[in-house]
Amino acid sequence: MASQFKLWNFKKVLNFSAERYLKVAGDLFIYQGDYDTALAMVDRTLEIDAQDTRALVLKGDILFCLNRDIEALDVLNEALKADAHCVEAYVSKASVLDALGKLRDALHCCQQALVYLHRPHDYLLFTLYDQTLSLLLRLRKHRQATQIYEEAQYRLSPEEAAYLSVTYKCLLEQRARERQQRLCRQGNPSLTVLNGGLCVFAKQMTTDAPSELSSSEISPTVPRDNDDALPAEMPVPTAQLQQAQQGTLQTLSLCDLSPVGLCP
């Protein structure tokens, strides 16, 4: 019984020492920018408890600030092995992967962090949305970026939502306009595609219209390497094609183009 009590006291002293080292390391890192000394302190914490996820994440952050990215990534992977739901580890790992140019892997980390995020970690919510939006835009996933932006406006505080609005709203609107213009350029010169694909208009067509007008010309195949691509083919009923060839068709709506009818 006495030996168990001594062992308990010894563990308590070790835990206190580990917490003290970790606090000192955090203060040196955040407030003084003394990365080398902070790294030494966090290593002393890990000597006591090698599975301390807080210490591992802090060590990864320090190594990242010291431009030791690969080492930082290894340490953060250790943290995730110790706790697969560690939100802080995912956030820090996303930053390292972003710096290494691995944008898709960084985005996956942000998405995992959002899945595991719960109330005690709400302070990370703004950082996560900011990081996720930046990655989605650089990956040209504009539709997903718009969805995340709208979700962020709902979940963040008014001040944080306003900051994201200033940073990303105009950029998202600009990307939408660019997408509209790009789709028009990729399509038939006689067609205009409105943003979102709501309607397809045939400009004034005369008897000089080409003798053959296929459905692929009305809705061309576009690359599918990002989420802005349109469906590869849009079937056009024969009657509308004949009218277009004769120069009598002025307007095509998706209600006309789709056999299932997309409009009420």
C-alpha cells in the first residue's frame, strides 16, 4: 500500500513537471518568439510523456516556424496516432501541407478538423473556415467554397463573419463571373450561357447558320478537372435542332433542352 502511494505521488510530481515545462514552452513560443528554448522545454515534457498530444502539436508548430517542415509533419503525424480526433493537430498539419504545396492533403485535414470540432474548440472555427476557403479557391473548387462561405456566415460571430465577407465575398463573386465568361468562350460562338446554367439563349440566327448543328455544339464538352465543369453532353430534341438550322429558333431554355424538364 505504501509503495502504491509513493508511486502515485511520483506520477503526480512528473505530471506537474510536464505541465510546467509545457506552459513555459508555450509562453516562450507565443509571447517571446524564442523558438529554440521553447523546443527544448517541450522536449522535456515529451521525455516525461511521449504521447502528450498537446506537447506534440506544440512541437510541430515550433518546428514549422523554424522552417523544419518535414520534421514538423512527422511530429504532427505522431500526435494524430496518439489521438486521431485531435483538432489542433489537423489544423497545424494543414498549415504544413499547405506550405509544402500539398493543397488537397491540406484540404482533407481541414475537413477532418471540421468533422471532429466540438464546443471546447470553437476558438479554432474561424481559422478553419479561413484556411478551408483559401485552399478551395486555389484548387478552383468555387462551388464548394461558396457553400463553406455561407456556412461560415451562419456559424461564426458577426465580427468574424464580417472579416470573412471582406476577404472572400468579392473574390467569390469575381470567380463566378469568370466562370460564366469561360463557359461562354468554350461554347458555340452563337450561344450565351448564363451563370449557373439556368438558361441557354441562341442569339439571332439567320439563314447563314451552319447547315449542321449538333447537340455537342449547343452544349460542348468541357474539362472535368474542377467542379466548374458542365455536364459533358446536353441532349437537344430534334425539333429544336431543325428550327435552329432553319434560323427560326430564337430561345432555348433548359425546359426545352431536357427531356425530363428542369423547370416547373
